Amino acid sequence: MHPAPEEPISETREEPLADIPGSRPLSRRAVLCQAVTAVGLTAAQAILSPLRADESSVPTDPTRVPGTPPTLYGHRSLFEKSERVVESWWGSFTPLQDLEGVVTPASLHFERHHNGVPLIDPSHHRLLVHGLVDRPLILSMDDLKRFPSVSRLVFIECSGNSGPEWRAPTGQTAQQTHGLTSTSEWTGVRLATVLKEVGVKPEATWMLAEGSDAAVMTRSLPVADIVEEGLLCYAQNGEVLRPEQGYPLRLVIPGWEGNTCIKWLRRLKLGTAPFMTREETSRYTDLMPDGSARQFTMVMEAKSVITTPSGGQKVRPGFIEVRGLAWSGRGSVMKAEVSTDGGRSWEEAQLQEPVLPKCHTRFRFSWRWDGEETILQSRCIDETGYVQSARTALLAVRGMNSDYHNNAIQSWKISREGHVTNVQV
Ligand code: CO
């Protein structure tokens, strides 16, 4: 656990617990404790506060000790330790194997920064929209929040997700192999709304998006492809963006590589051609076997991963609910299939509703493991009919020069002892 922040504790228990209907009669000691609470931190609170307690201070019977008062900002149980894996200075990975459903808690959403997380005062933050427009505008956060708002659940995936898996099974866990993708409910104003406000000139076909981080991250985006779905977001999962997710303003392009979802967004410039920035020339291109490079490969193709059981876990023979996530940058997941024999046969998994376009989709598959060594795989089939392909098929086209856009089928080997490891077949 990280060190807990100091939080004010007084003034939170104004009503005696005994007044709450259905509550247990309080012992004299508990009442005394409450009396002391009114003036300051009691010994009991010091022990019981979820922010301060350790496992040795857990009461054997929680019904015999008054609980802790409400807090200003919620925290999880001290027994829960799931965390992002931080990879040096540049990013962190979502613990997909620990999560349920499809929404990634904002505190566990993956990160990819190019020069750290900037500290930005939202009252000073501005978005400049200029270039080939009729009415260039400088918008404050208050201005942006006055526009009609919209919320949408979408995944974001770094195009470098699973990149190290290109050459060898590298990550030990689903977090390490696939943790550069997360799903949030994003809230903001439609890009179309703001572009309508400035009046985009007909000849403007490309838009530069620029962040205000120390890398001044910039990408060029073809206007026609993003105007309908692009969002200028100021909120995530119901609260304001986290600093590491672009606070106070982030561009979200549903289904496109995470790098196009410019964080700390400060500028949009309309032009007639791509701006050929560093991040779309020396980076984020895909070198093909013949030496040519694919550029502006924006869409994240259909992909999936089994999160239970997955690398680093141990299973027992008998019933296992195989669980995982499937997604596609081209729309909705039509089908997720699971193989329990290393890809020789495939069976359809159950999809958890709602199945939303460009959003993580949870799948489940009931399986009885006989205790023999085997390999588990999943594959996503999206609404276009595209079938996620095996690693060998991907490499046959893309060769060994690439890192980005590895959407190959993931294989987890289960040993006779029940240990799950990352393998390639
Ligand atoms: Co790309």
C-alpha cells in the first residue's frame, strides 16, 4: 500500500450510533469512545480507521466494535492490494486479471506518458482552435462545459500494447501482456460541436491535436474520420479526469490507438494535410518486411485476452469459469470464442450485456479441467466479421520489424500442477 494521506476525522459522527434504527445497543466503552471522538481522535478510531489500520488491528468480531465514520474521499479495503505495474518513467499497466465487469477504476487505468504528468491549474487552462476555420476560438474549461455534454463507455488501448510479445512470450501476467488497455465512461463535449462552433473550412481535411505536457504531444487526425465520434473529455467514470489521464481536458477518439487520444489538450489546428509530427513519423508507424512503413494506422483491431485463468495464477482440476475481455476498434464484439486445446477447436463464450461498440466486452466460458496439460486461448470476432488471428498468421503479413498493433491470439499454458504461464504456439 502507498502511505495513506492525512484526512480530517473530527465532525463526522454528529449522531450517536444508538439513534440509528436497527443498530445494536452500544457498550459503555463504545459510548465513552464516541464521547472522546467529539473532541478528537480516539484510540479506537486510530486503530479502526481504514486509512491507518493494518491487518493486526482487525477485530475478531466486527459486530462488537463501532465502525469508522464516513470519509471525505473513499478508499478500498486494506485487504485489497491490486495495483498498476509501473514501467519506469513512461507508463503503467492495468491489472486486468484482478478486475470484474468492463469498467476500469480510474485509479487503475493504464498510463502512457511521454514526459511525465503535468501539473495544470484548470482555471488557467485554455483550448485554442484555429487554422482553417471561420472563427478561431480560445475556450476555457468553463466555456467547454457550457456546450451540450455526452457520456460514452469506450476502451482506450495503447498501440504498443502486447508489443514485447511480438518476438517472444515476455509478460508473465495478463497485466504485463495486455494491461495497456482500459475502459472508462468518458464525459465531455462532442468534437463535432466545437468544430461547428468555429466553422471548419471545406478544404480542412486534417486536424492537429496538441497536449500541454512537457513532450508537447502532437498527432494529426483526418477530420472526416473522427468528427462524428471524437470527444473532448473532462470527466471519467463520473468524476473529473485524473491528472495522469489528461486533466483537465483529453481528446478521446473511440477505437483509435491511445496515442491519438491527446491528454492535457490545449490546441486543435485545422489544415489541408497531416502535420508530420515526430510521433507519427519516427514513432507510431509500422515497419513492414519489405522495408516500407505503414503510417497513420489508427484503428485498434479486434483483440481479446483470457484474464481468468491467466499467467501467474494457479488452478485446480474441476469446474473453472474462464473469463476474459474482448474488444474491437471497428465496432461491437459479435462473438468471443475459447479454445481449451491450443486452438484445435473453438467454442462460443457467453457475452455479458451490454455489448457496446468500441468498448471492452466481458466474456465467460464454463469449463471442466481434467488435470491434463493444455493451452487456453480466446479470439474475438467483431461486427465486421473480422476474426482475431493466430500469432503465426499475423507475423506472416507483418514480419518481425513491428512493435505496434499486435492483436494476435494469446496462449496460456496450464501445467499438470495447475500453473498458468505465457506461451506462444
Ligand atoms: Co498505429
